[in-house]
Amino acid sequence: MRIQHPFARTLITVRTWPVVIDLVVALCGLAVFFGIIHMARYWWGTETPVVPISHSLRALPLYAFYSIARITLAYLLSLVFAISYGYFAAYHPRVEAWMVAVLDILQSIPVLSFLPPVVLAMVALIPGHQLGIELGVILLIFTGQVWNLAFSFYSSLKAIPREMLEAARIYRYSAWQRFWQLEMPYAAIGLVWNSIVSVAGGWFALMLCEMFTMGDRNFRLPGLGSYMQSAADSGDLDSLLIGILVVILIVVATDQLVWRPLIAWSDKFKFEQVESADRVTSPILEWLRRSPLLNSLPGTIWSRLEEPIYSRLARRAETRLHPYDEDADSRKGVIGFWAFLAVVGIAACWAVFQAAYMLRTVTWADLRLLLEGAAATFLRVNAALLISALWTIPVGVTIGFNPRLARFVQPFAQVMASVPASAFYPILLIGLIRFGGGLGFGSIALMLLGTQWYILFNVIAGAMSIPSDLREVSELYRFTPFQRWTQLILPGIFPYLITGMVTASGGAWNASVMAEYSKVKGETLQTIGLGAQISSATDHGRFPIILLATVLISLIVVSMNRLVWRRLYRLAETRFKLEG
Amino acid sequence: MLEAAAQIEVQRSAGKAIIQAEKIEKYYAQPSENRIQVIAPTDLKIVPGEILALLGPSGSGKSTMLRMLSGLSRPSAGHVYWHGQPISQARVNVSIVFQSFALFPWMTVLENVEAPLQARGVAPEERRERSLRMLDTVGLDGFQSAYPKELSGGMRQRVGFARALVVEPEVLFMDEPFSALDVLTAENLRSELLELWSKKTMPTQAVFLVTHNIEEAVLLADRIIVLGRNPGHIRTDFRVEIPQPRDRKAPAFLQLVDYIYKVLTKPEEAPAQVPDQQAGRRVRDQRQMKYQMLPHARPGGIAGLLELLLDKGGRDDIYRLADDLAFEIDDLFPIVEAAQLLGFLKIEEGDVSITPAGEQFANSEILRQKELFRDAALENVLLLRQIRRALETKSNHTVPEEFFLDMLDEQFSEDECQRQMETAITWGRYAEIFDFDASRRRFVLPEAQEEEAAASEETE
């Protein structure tokens, strides 16, 4: 028998409990099964782009179920895509730099810009079924959560120590074995943490995707997002609050039922030589580990599946050891590479041609408006960053320096951050209308709502990482408060602050689409800005404007990353790194 | 025809050898059309029944050699044969024990040992049985369900051995397997390895050990190959005839250790091999090059060594020096070489003796030491001299680091360039030859000297 977790199990007194756990696990499995059946029936039904949204409480569980199913599917899709993309990029040095650059650009594009092409393509591909529209929406959510996963997997692969790879090669691991025993475990922790961020991003996108107009076509799918949107549209504050409450409940439940157990479980993949003292614990995981069913069944199934694969792979001659080349490129892939390059080149030319053809309807006035919008959004994003930094630095440092406070605040803030800011937008907007503030400044507040958390977390982590002996030195030599901040705290948190700001800046650009243009109580609120341009262009079906605005956004974001953030990052890594 | 005949000849002579390398070399192409030669063309054979130790200072390409012989890395030129067959086409059965252990931390000890068998398609029951037996052999009975991070370094390396031996390799490669362990643990593991080997409990025909520990080589090996560096080449290849078990204090043992020290410290008269010119590209032989290779030693270490030497009467055996300091050759050699480069000491026949300049340096107080170091460095180290001159001639008295990196690039690999620059900066800062602004990556003239230089400019 295989003893998987000897240390966890010895602590547990065996009683009749496990039977109950098995029962619960089995019931969960049954629920998932019926859920799938229900979903399939709905998807294969006829196409109904506009589903009437009921505001009754009784409809909520079903809506929540639909939304969760969408996010889950989009997430699974993202995971598969991220792993394939990262894997391909890491092992094909010729295209590696290109693939990373493409990822960088795609990451800077707001979700809404993907909307028209994705939805139109899906509806056209699967006509007559609800599945087409649903897939379109799922793909949109996918674009909101896939990129950081891909980055994470790719960089994990690149960071695998050389001797581990050599061990895998000298013992003739097949690609299959290497993937499951070396690459996936090594990337697991990064993937788990990025999954949390991704799913939060999925919720953010959900508010946008379940209900939208595109030119003369309306789309409204049953789900929490459209429930809240339509509640906001009709000014039904009670329904709106209930919707928000349900979202928060789901987020908290996900955190407790999925993420915490996953984090605790992934602890065993930590690449460390000694066991660390502080570990995340999860009662749910402990509980699940007590289930005899879960302890034996997956392992048995897995090895049943796995063994034939290994013995077949071993029989194939390809598992022979191939020396790798460090200096001379192998000539094998050359033809394939050039063919690939040619296809990409032709596709790119075609795309540019199409785009140019499309853009011919854009007038100079449009262009001027876009550039003005870009300037306005640029200022707004940076204002939001500045304001976040101004309040989060003192608060974060206070929390970070006070471990007891940190222990109390951190889990709470973590949950707060995964509650999608877009859920609170309608409330804020209703407030804005009531008190007569314009969206010009209001949108900054909306951006803040989504982005400040990243900075806060990083500042807390940074403050906690400042060694206590350095703090003691500053006390011993009676540093003035000014000295303390400029010579100890700010340099100490600098790398973390930069990490937080980079993430927040990307998030703020993406949020601009929602923050600058909203429909509440039947009115459309908007202000000058690139995000507003994209939103209104989607509403009116003006694709050239969307295209141009998207290009502008990704140009600004990518060049900001290259020119400003990357430099600061390098500075953080060299000069402000706290070593030893 | 001729080629075919040569092929047959190779196969015949390789009949006995498990692995045979023919004129294998390694070089890295540089952007500047130059090549950095890491290993000069080398012939080498691994034959059944012996432990072969490859010994050399850092930078002699020991690990690169191991990777070429084990088939992990392809030589830039030359061939490696496995039982007479080119190694890339043969079904090779080797294992490597790594310096860092390279165990998979998310797998239990047993799973780690089982994994290579799984790769070979061995059935689960047999896999388990063989792995447990091997764990028993290396003394890890009862630890099978532990995770590597719960074990001590020595225990972890035992897992590394078990994993390597469980596939019953014909050749067991070991890449400095004991150097990450503390002295006692390493000693314990060494003797256990010898026991396994001599009692034939391990199913291995030959062992190839890479090490920079001279005593370890003499203790374990039946044959020792000493590598020289820049580029890596064989300096000597000899059999160790002392019967096992060997006594570290026995005269024959000490003699052999002393002999290896002598070989390692003796300057080489001629390049071991004429650089190969066949590919048309220029191959730089680093011994004929403009910049000396700076040994990566700190000024403090140099001063400490000279003071110790002075205490011992100004002359000592390198081997005894290393023993006193409990240094391995990789720790001691850079310091000795640096002192030699600066003209502070001389090496002859494995002995080091302090020069008058060195004596003066060792006897001076701190500020005077800096001055002496500065004079010696400016006189003997071309790179430092160039940096200094460039700083004095430029009107703003500052030069970017990149400028000199570009010049070093002609001669050294990228990593080595960085290391050379780091050493030069350490020496230059200590001797106040220049100051280095790390955030702007620029050399600057120290203030006092700047004023001086400015004054001399005015008078000119």
C-alpha cells in the first residue's frame, strides 16, 4: 500500500467519520453530474440571445450556477491553453521571444476588445444552438484570465534547475514522465496562486460579458452578471445588493473550499531543502484526506491509466538518450520553421490589410477623439495608481510591521480583493448619480476599487520582509521618522511596491473600459477616455474604432512596461534587493 | 575507404573500453567570430573494473567533460563511442550522481528511486521490490515514505546513490558528489561507496568521479586524470597502485597527494595541443592572449595567506598549507595564483615561497598595504592599468563598464567576462585605483585623484 501522507494521517484518530465524508464526497459527485446534464440540455436548446432576467430571489441559485459553470469552464480552458502555450514557448527557442512578446501584447488588451470578433465567430460557427453564444461568452472570460497563467507556467519551466533536467534526461524520462514528475510539480505553486488571480479576473469579466449590446444585436444570458446589470439598469437597489451578497458568498466559499485546500496541498511542491515553519493549513483538506474513498480511488485509477502508458513509452525507441546541443542549432526543424514563419507572415499581412481596409472609415475627428481619450485615460490610470500608493503605503507598512494585525487583516483583505470590483460599480454609479458627481473623477474611484488591493498586498508583504534587525538598527540610532521612511522603509518595500504597481497599472487600464462608460437606471454615463470609446463603439457596432482604440491601449501599456516598469524592476532587483 | 578503415580501427581499440572519447573538444561561438575554447581536443577511455577520478581546478571543464562522456552533451568536435558505437545511436546505460542531489522534492524517497525504473517500463511490483532492495543496500531501510526535505544532506545523497544504482548502470558518473556535504558525512559516504564497490554489491562496471578534492581522488580512484585549464586539457593520467583500504597518513599516500599538487601548480611550458584550425574560424588559445585571467581572489585573502606564510618562515608546501587551512584546491589556488600574479610569491615544485615584495606587503600596516597592492596591481595587471589610464585621460574621469567588457569579450566567455570584471572591480576598489558606481555601472576616478588629475591638466 502506498502511504501518501504519513504525517497527516498519524494525527487522526480513526472513527466512523470517514463514512460520512465518503457520503458527502459521493453526493458532491452526483450534484456535479446532474449539473452537467442540465447545462447540456440548456446549451443544445435553440438560440435565445436575450433571455429575460427575473429579479426574484428564486431565480438566483440557477443564475449563480450558470455563472459558476461559465467561469469554471473558462478557467479549465485557460489552464489547458496556458500549459500548452508555455510549454511550446519554453522548448522552442526560435519562437520563444516572439511568443513571449505576443503574450505581453495580448495581456494589455482589455477583455471588451475581444468581444465582437469572439462572439460573432462563435455564433457563426455553431448556429441554431445556445452553445454558440455561451461559448462566445466563455471565451471572453477566458481572455480575461489566461495570460498570467501562461506567463507563470512559462517562467516556471524556465526556472527548473539544470541538474534536475539532466537527471530526467540521464534516467531517460519520456516527455510524459517529465511533464508529470518534474515540470507540472515544479510549476504547481505558481499555477495555484495565479489561478486565484485569474478566477478573480474571470468574475470581473463576467459582469461585462453576460449582458451586452453590439450594434443592433442584444445579448443577455442568464447569470449573476446580467442579474446585477439589469438590477442596476432598472434601479432595483435591493436586488443589486442581494446579487453582490451572493457574489461575495461564492467568492468566500471558493476561497475556503477550493483555494485554501489547494494552497495547502501544493505546499508539497515547494522547491526547498528544508521544511519551512509557516504553512497554510486547511481544515477542508485535512477533512478530505480522511476520506478513504478519495485517498485510494484517484490513485488507483491514475496508476491503472498510467502504467500502460509508461510501459508502451519504454518500449518505443524514442526514449533513448539524445545529446542536446548548446552551441550548434540542429538543422532538423528548419523547413518546418520557415513554413511556420511564412504562414505567420502571410496571416499578418492579411490582417494588416484587412485592418487598413476597415480603418478607412475612420475620420480625423475620430482619431483626435481617440488620442484625447488616450491622454485622459492615461492621466486617470496614473492618478488612480498614485492615490492607491498614497494610502496603501502607510496602511500596508503599519499592518506589515504588526504581525498580529497582519494575521487578522490579511485573509480578510485577500477575500476582498477577489470580490470583483465590477460588482460594486453599479452601487458606486448610483451614488454618483444621486450626489451629482461626474464620471470624470468617478471613474478614478472605480479604477481604485479594483486595483488598490494589489498594491496593498505587496506593501504588506514588503514590510513583513524587512528584517527586524534593520528595524532595530533604525531604532537604536534614533532615526528621525523622515530618515526611517527614506532610508529603511521605502527602499525595503520598493521591489514589492513595483510588483504591485505593475499589476495594478495593467488592471487599471483594463478597468477603464467599465469605469468610463456605464449604463445605470436607463441612462448612459460616460466621460472622455479610451475605455469609454471602446465601450460605446461596441454598443454601436463601430468595429474600426474598437480596433484603433485597442491598438492604442496595448501600445501605451506595452511601451509603459518596457520604458518605465521594466527599468524600475531591474533597479528593484539589483539595488533594493534584501539579501541574506 | 580510409575513413572506414579508421572506423574499424576505432571499434577494435574500443572493444575493451565501455566509453571511448576521441579528440572531443568543446568551444562556444562568440558573436565576434571568435571561439572560446573550453576543452582542447582530448582522448579518454573508461574501462571496466576501475574507478577513474577526474581532478582539476575550477574552470578546467571537468563537469563539461562528464556531460560529454555520459552523452548528455554533444562535443563541439570529436566523437564519443559506447562499446564502439557512436554514443548518440547506442542504448546507453549510465547514471549520474549530482552535486546538488537533484532529487524531486515532491516525491517520496521510494518514488524518487522508482522513477528511473518507471521510465524503463518496469512493472510496479518489480519496481517496488528492486527499489526497496537498493534503499536497503545504501542504508535507507525504513525511510522509503519520507520526503527528501525531511532528510539530512548525507541521507539525501544516499537516495541519489540508490536512484543511480537501481537501474544497474554500466558506468556510474559522479559529479562532485560529496562536495555539498560536511566533512564527516562525506568521509562516511566515501568509505561506504568503496565498500559497495569492492564487495561488488553494486552492479556497476566502472565509476567516473569528478572532483576537486585531491585526497578524495587518491583515496578512491584506481586511475587519476589531472586536468589543466584554459582550455581544459589532460596534464597527467596515471594509475594509483596503493592497495585498498588506503591510509591517509601512509607515506605513499602523502607522496601521491604531493605529486598532484606539484603537477597542478607547475607552470606549463608549452600548450598541450596545437589549437585546431580546421573549421576556418579563429580559435583563441587563452595562454597567448592579451589579458591575463584574473584568479578570483580577494585582497584580504591574499594578505592573509602571505601573513600565514611569513609565520611559517616564508616557505611552505602547498599541500600542507591547504591542509592547515582545511581548504580544498578550489579555495586555495585562486589566492596563490593571485599572489603569484602580483609578484608577492613564487611557486616551485609544489612549494610556495614569499618574495621580498610579498614580505614587505605582509609586514605593512593597512594603508601602506593598499599602496603596495596598488603598485603591484598596476604593474602586473593589464586590465587595471587600462582602466586607470582611460580614467585619467577622459576629461570627465569616468568610463562605462561596458567599454571594458567589450574588450574582454574577445577573450572570455560571457560569464567569465562578468567574473573577470567583478574581480577587477574588487581589486581596483581596494587599491583605490578607481571607484566604481554600481548603479550607473561606471568607473570613476576617486575624488582626491580627480583633483590631482585636474590640476595636472591645467599645468599642461
